[in-house]
Amino acid sequence: MIKHGMLESAIMNVLWNLEESGMFKSSVKDVHKALNEQSKTKKAYTTVKTVMDRLYQKNMLVKTRHGRRYYYRTTYTNQDD
């Protein structure tokens, strides 16, 4: 079982939900918007970006660049967690 912090878990859940809805590449902007829509406490864009970069460094996300924007995708499903 993989352990996450609270914000890491929230971001992973947002990404899994986006992937389940057919959005297989998500930018920080996409995740930030979805996270703040479903959370009582709003998170800063830079905080979300930092946590997503840490998840990438932990090999929990893959990152691809298209133009000036990076897109992220999970490396495992929520059933694997």
C-alpha cells in the first residue's frame, strides 16, 4: 500500500477522477481548478504544482511537455493503491 499525505491523496483522487472521465492528460491548471471546486479550503496554484512535481519525483505521476505546458498522468490506478 502506498502512503500519501493529505494533499497528495487529494491530487491523486482528482487525477483518477479526471482519467475515469476520459481526460488522460491533465495540467496543473486542470487539477488546481478541480481540487478547489471540491474542497472547502482553497489551495494556491503554486502549492498544487509543487505537490504534483513531488509526486512526479516519487514516480507516482508521469509528465509530458506540449508547448509551454506540462501534462500529468498517474502511473497506477486507485485500485492499485
